[in-house]
Amino acid sequence: MNEKLSGSDKSVQWLRKSAMVLYQLEQTLGNFVRTEKKDPTELPASTVAQIKQREEKAKRSFDGSTTSNIVAATYLEEVLSMAQATVKGQPEEEHLKRLRDLFNVLEVFNIRNAISHPNRPFHPSYWHRVAAIATDPLIDKLQFLEVTQAFVEAEAGRLSTPPDEWLKEPIWSIPNNLPQHFEHDITGLKGRKKELSEIIKEIANERNLLIALVAPGGLGKTALILQALREIVSSPESAAWVDQILYFSSKTEVLTSDGIVTQIAPAVSIEGLRDCIAQALGEEEGIPELTFDEVCQKFKTKRILLCLDNLETILKDDPKIFDSFYRNLPREWRVIVTSRIDVNSATRIKLNPLDNNGSQELARTYLSKSSGKRISEDELKNLVQACDSIPIAIRLTIDGFNAGKPLIQAQTVAKEQVLEFAYQNLINALSRVSLEVLECLFETPVLSRPKACDLLQRNDDEIAEAFSQLGVTSLVTRIPDQAEESYTLSSTVRDYLLVHPIDLGVRTSVREQLQKANQTLIEIRNQRSTQKTNPLSRTYVPESAPDHVQVIAADAFRELFRPSSSFDRYRLSESLNKVKQAINAYKDQSVLHRIRGLILLKLHDRLEGKRALLQAWQMEPPDLASGLVLSNERRIDRELVEAKTVAEGLVKLGWGNPELSDAYHASLVIKNYWIPLIWLGETEQVIEDTKNWQNVGDMRGTYGLLRSQALRGSADLYGHTGNVKKLSEAVDVLSQVFDLEGYVGAYVDEGMKLLKELAYATINNHRLSEDAKLKFTDFVDKHLTRMCQVHDDYKLDHSDVRKWVKDLSMLSIKEGNNPLNSDRWQNLIEVSNVVAVEPDREQDGSWLLVRVYYIPSPNSKGEDKGFLFAEDLNKQQYHVHRNNFSRLDRQYWTEIKIGDRLQVLPAIVGEDSRAIKVHKARFYKR
């Protein structure tokens, strides 16, 4: 039916021209299928089954016995798919594939739906897209001559109207209850192409059972989700994964140019939502009185997509209610929600503000279509910037401008309204700790988890939960490329908190702690500028460490090295917890592992303390101070091979050289390396390494001391001659050390041990040379008095000292030159003011073997009480005091554990009491 039409309604003309050409194209494709595949069984079975299912659901008859009947029931997309399938492997296949690409790019399927929609505006671009299809060379290649002729006729104004049944055919769409008109229809969805594509992709993924679009109010969540659903219901491909879409809103507030307006939403609660679903599905079946449970049962196999807009209205009261609702939905149903707060277990899509281009396009379009007014590009850019690219703020500003307000005033009013609208409900839904974190962020530009723990005095679990809750909102922004999880406050939220503070008490407390931390940093930097930092010092903190780590380290060292009188186990435990929290975020900061190890050692957890130090030492680069402390602690615990290994690593790195650090720390490195070697019997290496000990400057005392120890330790490894020679060399070295360095504690300790060895050699060696005899006795004569003045335990009247002197005094030296036979020494030997039984008891084996069975707990200040109880095999109990041990053994007092074996000399043998006091005690050596 042909007729020439004219009229002023150009939109109608564009629609009719497009309808004429598209109708012919659809008919031509159908004829193409009929010609190529007369046998209906050769058509794609899946497409035929989909058509049959749709027709039966719509209660329309369907006869699939002929190709013509099947083609008659198809939509444009389906007939194009069948056309492609009929020529698979033929030259026309590539042409039809290219035709489909054009259909997709030019959105031909949407144009077909628009033709049949009586209320939808028909844009002129639709006709030009259809014309582009009709005039493409592909049409000639496919020999679709009828399509070309239809275009020519349409252009000439000789319009042919398609049959009424084609025009009135129901628009292809998934059954739905979407609103007829969207708020963003006036401008279209601007600047959200990427987000729209992403959300459609996520919805189409049937593995996503629960999807959440999360953003503050005003960013366009509703507009984006409605646009996505509109495109889904209009796309034939959607039928493969969804049967029906139901949309419900829980929005209780609408932001207008007059402010926030409250409205009543039927789905404002879970009960209301259940009723809305029941009513929508019940009316579809003509049974509006069905309950929610009944419709769930009736439609349990139907693939329904529920869209719940503004879900935060329900979540803020009790998130568990929604969890229960969602878990009890039919298995085939899926859910997508918009919310200002996060939704448990949902696939989350975060919506950010529009970019500059999208914001400016939105502002330009809205201003043009709402009033036709114009503003300069600079004013437009300023408007968008002032509104922080928030869509609703842009529209409200333009509304105010259209109403006659100056542009700047309109911006100010709109921004205030949007801030309250966007954040009030969201902030009200946050946990208490999350609110404290927001106040913390207000005071500090960047906040990490350990820093938040420290400032808010919260544990790591609480802060982790708060960070998790805030991290899925747009209230905060995560800082990229940070070693630890860190956030900053968005500028709009800062503006909101400036006017609407949450807790000024928390804000003030955080500010004070930040000021204290800044003062600590100033002190640290001042100290660095005046003092040389030493990587071997246990208090060393690298300058490269983050500021927060430096503050934590300074506070921890302050607790660690308090005077023993003010030791507080509770405060030290608090420091340990802070360090542990910091390690979770700063795992690469070896100083934190070192501090953890030092605190554990101070709290007497030696096993974990040494493990922490080892971890710091094995990091890259190694923590040198941890290596030094670890080697020392392992040496104390007689873990000789391990102590030597760590110290050797420090030596190889050059830290035995005082020029790299200082003489004190270099001496510790050397001691922790050479002492285990001596105890392991590797004395020759130490002797060789110390042969030039007098020429090592400030280290000569340490080198001389260790050389003497090595010589003394090696004496037992040689025969008579070698033994005497090594002891003689040790005497020479230690004498020089005394002359050069004085009578210092460590040198005196070695002197007493050497004296004991000399006395032993005197008794057991009857062939000492005259030179050795004179050297041994001269050493005692020259140094013993001064040594006894310095030594804590061995005084001149000590029984051991008198015995050693007596043994050496009995050496027969030619010409009577034994200096120990002088009256001075003989008087000492004959003094009897010390109980005579002690040396005899000790010498004839009166030491008793006992086992520790009780160690009292430290006092309230964490101080050791200084005594313990032990018992022998006969269950006789002994009271052992720390002072019963020699000064050398006393340093290991804190390492004694229940079950350890000791040797004791009872103060009064045979005392009949529950616990006998002890005169002397020593560690049992097998």
C-alpha cells in the first residue's frame, strides 16, 4: 500500500521512513531463510526452541512444522541469527556477519523497538542509521534489492506503511515493571558508558547471585541501574538468562531545589518489600491476594531478577534481616541492589563521581534542555568543579540558576543540600569504630591501620573491620602504591564533617596524640643531627623508616630501657601489642621485629625473642643490631654454633672494625664470634687472628683478653710442654693487658680463671721450667692484690684464693726466688678467719646434686624475687638465693627453669628443717 504523505511532524516522517525500510529488511531476511532452508529441521534447534518457549509463555499458538511458520514468529534479531546459520561455510556468511556488526554498532534493535513504542520520541538519528544500513554495499552483495528499492521510495517520499500487525506487534522485552519515565530522560545517561557496560556484564553473569552498586547519594546509582535494566529488557539476548525483572525502591528522601523532601516508599522495610513482590507477581497471575511465600513457591523455577533501589534504608536498621531475606529466596532468583553502604557477600560495583568531560556534558545538556540558557565554558567548568562532579549537585545548581539565583549562590546552596543528602544516612549506618576512624582522618591526611590503632587505642581487629566497612564506601579513598593499607578523606566528606562533626572528643584526642608524635619526631631528628647513629646499636632506627614506625620505636625503647626500679610488665606488654600491630602493616621494617624480640627477651620469653631477632637478621638487608643481640643471646644460652654463625656474618660484613661503628660495638661483634670458637675448641683460629693484638688501637684490650682466653683454653689440648707454653703465653698477654688497660672487670675475671689454671698446672706438673715457675709466681705477686680489689667474689681472704696462692708458693725456684714465700703472702695463707671446713668439703666432693622444683613469680613491678627451692633425690629441700652463686654465674640466674639441675653446698650440714639454706651454688656441668 503506497501513498505519498506530507506533514509538519518530522518525527512521524522519520519513524515511518525507518519503519518502511526495516520492515522490508526483516521480510527480505525471512525470505532468505525460507529459500535457503525449506526444511525446518535444518534451522538452529536452540533458536527454534527459544521462539517456541516465548510464544507458549505469551499464550500464542506456535506451529513449527514449516520454515515459514517459524520465520513468522521471529523478531529481527532472531531472523538475522537464522540467516547466518543457513549459510555457514558459504561466502554470504561473512556478509551477514558484517551486517550484524552494523546492526550492533548502529543499535538497530533499539530502533525497531522505538518504532513500536507509541510514547517514545523518535530521534532523527534513527532514520540516518537505518539509511546507512540500506545503502551499505553489503546489501548489494547479498542481493537484497527490495531493501534498496524501499530506501529509494522512502527518500522520494513515497512511503509505504507496514502492516498494522507488524507495527502493533508488542515491543520485544523481558517482562518487567520498570518505570515508564526516568528522571535522567531529559539528558540521557551522560559520562557513564564504561560503568553501564560493566554493570550489564555483571548482571548477565549468572554466577553473580547478589550484586551491589555502592555510592553516596546523588552520584546517579538509580539512573545507572535503571538504564542498565532498560537495555537488558530490550535485548533479545537477555532471554537466555532472565525471564522477568522486578524493580522496587526503598527511597524515603528526594533531593529537590527546595531541599530534602520526604516520601513514602512501600518497600521501606523487609515486610513491605515482601508484600510488593507478592503483589507484582500475584497480579500477573490474576491472583493479587497471593502471599510472598506462595509466589516464591509458584515462581520458584522462573528466572527472576529483583532490583532493590536504595537498600540502605533497610540495611541501616539491621543488615541481618536482609541477609535472611536474600538467603530464603528461590534458587533461580537473583538480586541487584543500589546502596550507600556495603552489602555482605555481594559482588560489589563502586560508583565514583563523573569525570570532567562527563560532568561538563551533563551540565551543558541539562542547561540547554531545561531552560535554553547559556553560560560561558569557564563558568561551566567552574560549576562542575564546585559541584565536585556530582550529578545531582550539577542539576540542582542549574535548577537554582534557572529559578533566578546567581550562579555562585546556586552552587553554594546545592552543595550544602547534597552533602547532607549524600552522607547523613550513610554515616548514621556506620559502626562506632568507623566513625572514630573518620574523625581520625579529619585530623591526619593519610591514615594506615597501625597508625589508627595507635591514635584511637583500638586493637587491630577493630580497626581492620572499620577499614573494611569504610573502604567499600566513597567516604574514603585508598592511597595507591602504599606498602600498608592507607586511606585519605574525600574532600566532600571533609566539607561535611567540618559542619557536622561526629565526635569532637575523639577529634581532640587524636589531635593531641598527633602533636605528641610530631614532637617525638622532632626529638628524633634533633638527636640524629647531634649524635652519630650506629647500625649496631639496639636502639638504632633507620632514617628511611616511616614516621609512624619511628614514633612506635621511640616509645617502645622508652619502655624497654626504663630503670629497673620503674619496670612495668603491663606497660611493656602494651608496647609489644603496638609493635605487633605495626608489623602487620610494615612487614618489611626489620626494626619492628628487633623491638619485638627485645621486649620478649625482657619479658623472659627467650625462645620467641630469639626467633624475632633471627627474622630481623635474615631480612634483606639484614638488621645488624638484631644480629649482634642475637649472637650475644645465643652465646649466653650456649648455642655456640648458632652464635658463631651469626657473629661470623657480622665480621664478614666488616662490623668487627670499629671505624664502621665504634670500639664498644665492634668489641661485642668480635667477642660473640671468638668466644664460641674458643668454647668449641677452635682456639687456634683465635690465636692466629689475635697475634698482632697490641696494634689494634682501641680494640687491643678486647683482642688481648680473647687471646689470653684462647691460649688458656688450648692448654688442655697439648701435652706437658705445650700446656705450660700456652699458659705462659697467656700470662704474658694478660700482664700486658693489665699494664695497658688497667684492672677492668672482664680482664680481672680472666685473671682469676688463669690463676686457677696456674695452680692446677703447679699441682699436676712436676717438671715446670724455672722460667715458667718464676713467670707464674711473678704474675700472682704483681697482680693478685689489685685483682681481688676489683673482683666481686674472689677477695684475698677467699678460701679458693688462699689455696691457689698456697699451691703456687710451694714451687721451688732456684736461689729461693719464689715471691709468694714472702711474709706478706705467707700471712695470708695462714689466716684462719674463714670456716676451715669449706675448702675441704668442696674438695672432697660435698657438692650435692639437686633439681629446681619451685620459682616464685615476679612481684607487681615485674622484678625477680631472687630465690628458688630445689630438692635432692631424698626429697630434702634447699633454699637457694641468687647471691649463693658466683658473680659470673649470677648473670644466668634469670635463665633457670623448673627441672634444671644445680649443685649446692648446704650452709649447715644435717640441718633438720623443711628447707636447708645454701652456702654456695653453681650450675651442674656434666
